[in-house]
Amino acid sequence: MSRRIPSRSRMRPILVLLSLGFLAGCNDTENGLSNKNPGLNDRNVAVAFGDSITMGNRCSCAPYPARLSPMIGKTVYNAGINGTMVRENVGRAQAVITRYRPAFMLILYGVNDHIHGKGATGSLAALSQIALICKQNNVVPVLATYPIPFGSHGAFAAGTRGLNTGIRDLAKTQGIKCVDLEKEFASDSSPGPGGVVTDPRLMEADGLHPNEAGTQLMALAFADLF
């Protein structure tokens, strides 16, 4: 993308909506996301794979995949399903790839596993399997961390931080690009590393799902990869 701004970590909500630039992900790189060997897949197609945050059913606004599509000039299919856990959707990744033949899969998954009392180890193992399925099918996987929940979902904040740390480590280990939504959504009042809190102006009242400004921020953050 010609409008790329290297080394930016995040922007405040007003700047997010007005800026012509995009955000950096977990991997600090200026190289755009590409698929040099797509096989049977279409370089102009991406799939957003995840739960209700990807599906976008909690905000009366366009979900992030629909916003992302015109930003990157690609078709972005929304394969988010409300309330689902990543460990139960490993097989669905193959079905989605077979159906849409995307060159890229944007993966935001795992917080529902934590909410339902499942450990991060199983979630990370499932994410690793999904990434492997992508690579076996000539699809470039992208991982993402979650905004830290608060309010009625605040009890899950510490576990989400742990999950996010695991996602960053998994991305680094496997050489996968990552969008760090925990950092992108961080409030100015955050105390620093290990204590990030989410800016409430970016979230619905439940403290878990992004509102319209947050959804726009998600789209911008993913767009920065391309």
C-alpha cells in the first residue's frame, strides 16, 4: 500500500477515522503481505476467520472485513461465527479455504475458549493447527491478539493478556505476521507493558466487542499489512 506509515504503533480514535495511514502489526516490518505461491487460491481474496468480533453482530455497523475490503482492493469474506471457540473450529478452516480459495486468512480466535474456562494451551495449539492448514493449502495466515476486555467481561482480562502473549510468541516462532489489537486498542491511561487496558471509547458497553470506531480501527490495522 502506498499510504503506509512505518513504525506507528497506534492512533487515538479521532485520528483513526481521519488518518490516511495505517497501523503496524505485531511483526515490525515494512514489507507488505504477499502470497508468492498461491496455488489454486486467488491473490485477490482474503478470509476473516474468527468469532463474534469478526462476525460483527454486536455492533450496528459494518464489520471489519467489509471495511477492510475497499482499503486493500481485495474481496474479504467474513467467516466469523458468533460464540465459537477456536479448538472446535480447526476443521472449519479447511472447509473455508476449500470454499473461498483465499490467498490470505486473517485469524482472530481464542477468547471464547478462555471465557468458557478452557486453558490457553489448547487454544494456541488449535491456532497452530489452523496456521499449518493454511500453509499446506498455500494460504498465508495472519494472527491477531484481542483487545483486553473490561466491564462485565473484566474478569477475563488477565487470561486474555496471557492468550495474547502466546499468540505473539506463536506468530514469531512460525514466522507469521500478527496484528496486535491489544496494543492498538490501548488507552492512554495504560500503565505500561503487562498492564495494558483498553480505551472504552473503542468498545461496546459489554467491554468485549468493538464499537464502530473500534471496528474501523481493526480494519485499518489489518490493512496496514498489505
